[in-house]
Amino acid sequence: MPLAVLLAGLTGSGKTTVAQALAGRGYLRLSVDEEVHRLHGRYGVDYPEHTYFEREQPVVEATRDRFIKEIEAGNDVVLDHGLWRRAERDAWRQDAREAGGLPVVVYLSADRDELLRRLAKRNVREDANALTVTPEALNDFFARFDPPSDDEEVIIYTGNLDMLATALIEARDR
């Protein structure tokens, strides 16, 4: 049964780093942000920030279609997308199950100060993940994020990729 790794975490929590590492271990990586960047350029530079979600929505749908097709083909997939809301995570889990895969949510938790430190470094880059996130915007992100609740089965990423890889293998073996 193919694994569908669903990364949940705020901007700057490490989702792309983990997704790239899993891609190096044979997972197919699907990145919404990189596809939006490829199609539209840099957030807040090549298009106004307030238009991001209208640009993102068709990319999410195309990514969902590919996600389902890859799982149906028997491929392990890692979704590099924030999945901030519980309802989003549940919908992607359901899609994975219906495609014949085993969904596993990996939660990347980080406190506000750590995220601000990481984002300050990212803000000077020019890639798909470079965007200027102010402390006020980060507060808004926290307000819109549903951390996994006690009834939601997740793997909490602790920063150790080998431990995560082992946990994913164990999830498949259950």
C-alpha cells in the first residue's frame, strides 16, 4: 500500500526540507508553492499578495489530481503543502484512502520566535518559498492554523529524519 505523507505546519516550519529529504528516499514530492511560483512568480513581487489564494486554488486542485493518480499507480507521495485546517487534512486523508493509499499526517510544530528566525533567513531568497512574512502576518497564520487535536492521528516531527523514516515504515507495517 503506497504511503501518502501529508505535511502539516505553518510557513517556515520545515515542510519543504522534510519533503525534499523524503524525495531523496524515494517519495514523489508534490509542492503547491513551487507550482504557484512556476506559474505566477514570486509572492508579493510578481503579483499582489491578496491574489495568492485565487492563484493557489487551481494549483491545489491539479496537485490533488496528480496526488490521487500517483497513489493509484502505487507510488509513495509526500505533499509539500501546509494543510493548516483540520478539514483540509481530513479531505486529503480521504482522497489517499480512496486511491488505495495509506495517509499519514506529519506535524511540524515550531514556536513563533523560531518561525520568525527561520523566515528572516528565507525572506532574502528568490525561490518559491521566499516571501516576506511580518510578525503581524505570522500572528494571522497562527490564528488560522488548526494544530492537530488529541483525536487526530499524527506523527510529530522532532527534527530527526531517520526517526521519521522509521515511523513511516512502522505506519505502513501496521
